[in-house]
Amino acid sequence: MAELARLFESLLQRWINPSASLAQIVQLPESAQDHSGATVHFYNVSYTTPASPLTTITLVTKDAMLYERQILAWLNDQHLSHIPLSYTDDLTTNASQLLCQEFAGKRVPLSPTHIQSVARALAHLHAHNCGDSRHLPWMRQLRGTGFGLWWRQIWQRAITNPDFVHEFRSYLPYIEPALARFVQTVEQLWREEACLTVLHTDLSPWHVLVRDDHPYLIDWDQARYGPLYLDLPNFFTLETIVLYYEALVARGLRLNYAEFLTRFHTTWCFVGLKYMVPYLDMWVEGERTASREWLHTLLPRAIAKQASP
């Protein structure tokens, strides 16, 4: 408990009030798991300041690897209101270390207002960090060729399996050309440089929590530096993408809308290509029920040449 007390008081003094003094910690009975499998614990934390009476907030803890801790510390330094405040004592050790965060809320059906708020938050992040990677030498990059090499080695394992070939034979002639188009698109966007920025890369509604009607973007361990378009097809639709575009323009990043929409279409396949990977592994390892259902969903998305309504 002493380690928790020190961690919580450090977060309070770093982000809430430098004079905050920890008064009480009450661990809540519920727990959860983030998408990496780390257990998330919840606490009601009470504190005082010289100018205010006892105040209670909810904080969470989990073990996080160095890359996620670095990303969150860097994002919080940008004072982005849609990313939970975080604190860790250790930004150098490779091993998993305890991370403390403010409670970001719960998963709820996202309203049009929530979606617009996420669009503005993502546009702010992208525009603020667009076109200059000199301050991010440690950040992992999402390049077309690297993604293609990683993806192909998993795909090649799958297509040596006769049952896989029989089950998904109708997709096989289209998947390699689809990957080639995607790789070419991403490489072209890298050459243009103007749209390169910090990406979440895993931004689905599942990674948006809502507290007091305010959405927060969580789980940043897959963050990359790359073309902003790769952050869009997992969250936005043809109906909602205009909200992001308008927010981007409002932030000063002016792109031709017809060209922007074309690139949204050409990166639509990213969701299918990326998220089928664990199910390819599951199929090869012998788990067929869930993997069959998901692969029949994701393969059509992977070979799509444009966004569907």
C-alpha cells in the first residue's frame, strides 16, 4: 500500500495540484483486464489541498510495458483532454512496471455528440504532431513494407494448411493484390510526409470510454508514427468521416476533400488485414470455430477497394 500511496500522491501533485496531500485509499471490489491482458484495479482516492476540503476521485492501476508508459507520459505532456492522465515512476526500465491513471469511465453506446468529440480529439492530436518526427526518435513506425513483411509471413503459414485453403478459397486470388495495393498506398503517403503523425492504430469504439459524458481514448500500447489515414477506418464510417475532416481543417491542416476521401477508401482494407492476424494464428493452431467466423468477416474487408456504407 505504501507504493500505491506514493504513486497516487505523485499523480495528484503532477496533474491535479502540486500541494495535494493524500488522505485515504479505498480499493474497489471490481477489476478488469485491458486488451493486453493486464489486470486493472480501481481505487477511490481522497486528498486535500490548502485551498479545498477533502476531495475523492477514482484512479486505476495496471502493469504496463515501457513503450506504453513512454507514450502516455509524452501524450499527457501535450495536455490532451481526451487522454487519461497517467503517472509512473519509471520511464527507462524495459520490464513491466506499475502505471497509475485517472478513471476514464465506461463503455457505452457512442452518441453522435461523442463521435464528434472523438473526431475533434483525434484531429487535434494528428494536426499537433503532423509532419515532424524529430522529437519522436523512439516511436515505432507504421510503414507499408514493414507491415507487408510481417503480414505475409503469417499469411504464408495459413495457406499451407489444406483446410484453410478449402474454407477460404474464394478470397485467395484477391488477398495478395489487396495487400500490395495497401503497401503501395502507405509507402506513397510516407513519401509525401505532410500527413505523417502520431497514431493510435487501434482506435475502435471499444477503446473509447465515457465519463461524465466526456469520451477518453485508451490503450495506447500500439501507438505508431505514420500516415494519419491509418487511424480512421477502424472508427469512422462514410457518414461520420466528414466530422474528422472538418475538425482537421479547423486545426489548420487543409487537405483536398476529394483526395482525402479517396485515401480513406484505399486504407479501408487496413482493418481487415490487421485484425485477421490473430485468427490466422488460431486457425493454424487448430481453433476453428471462432476463427472461421471472424475470418469470414475480416477477409471481405481486407480485399475491399473502398469503404462500405
